[in-house]
Amino acid sequence: MGHVTQGEPMDLLLDRSEETFGCRHAVQSMDGWGLDVVITGVTPAASAATRPLHLTRLPIRVGRIPVAGETQPMEGNDIQLSDTEPFNVSRDHFAIERGPDGVQVRDRGSYVGTIVNGVPIGGYRRVATVPLAVGENEVVAGGPRSPFRFRVVVSVRE
């Protein structure tokens, strides 16, 4: 599994302004429709972690780079975020994955939680997943003041 961090070569990605992560086919929804999913960093901190990525393989996992003395995340992260104390982001923060009706965001047990289109999930909340709408979605890794904001665009391909 590749890790995308600032300054490292992106072995799994092509050298274009919009990178492709995974194989070159659309993500398939449960009803057989192809879904194009693109994640883009909106804030400088999120943009520093990744260029726009066209996701063709799910799940994609996002989390913080461990600091000295911390263990690696339970599952490897495809996008690694560089954060400092007090942390906004957990090592295992959120995933974009297939859901029953298309694509969803799942909080991976983060301490602060994740905000998807204004809806907080994870952290101390009982809800850990929320579906992504077709069109533009905002995903914030952490609380309302987190510098890690992403735009996730989901479009249907026939």
C-alpha cells in the first residue's frame, strides 16, 4: 500500500495534475453504476498531503503520521497528514469506502471525529459513517477548527 506524503515520490500515482490512485476504472456502486471519486485538499495543510487524487480503488485511508514513540496506525494510510500537538488528526482517522448505496466516509475511531458536509461523525458520537452525495462534499479530519479540509467529488458514470 502506498503512502502519500509531501516530498516523497508517489509510486502508485501518475505524474499529472490530477493523480489516479488504484487501477484505471471507475469505482463500482452496488447497483453496477460507475462512480468517479476525486479527493482534493482545500486548505494548505490538506493540500500539502496530496494533490487531487482520482480514486479508483476503495477504501482509501487517511490518518496522521506518527510522531516519535508512537506506533504505526493499525491499517496503513494512503494519505498521511503531518500534524503537531495538540493533534487535530488521529493516526487512524477516516476512510472513504464503498457503502450500501455508493460511497461513504467512515470515521476509523478517531479521538476528535470527522465532519462530513457539516455532520459530525466518530469521536464520542455513536454514528461512525455517513454517505457521500453525488456532487461536491466537504470532509474535515478533526473538529471545526481543523486545518485538514478536503473536497470529495462523486459523479456517476453510466
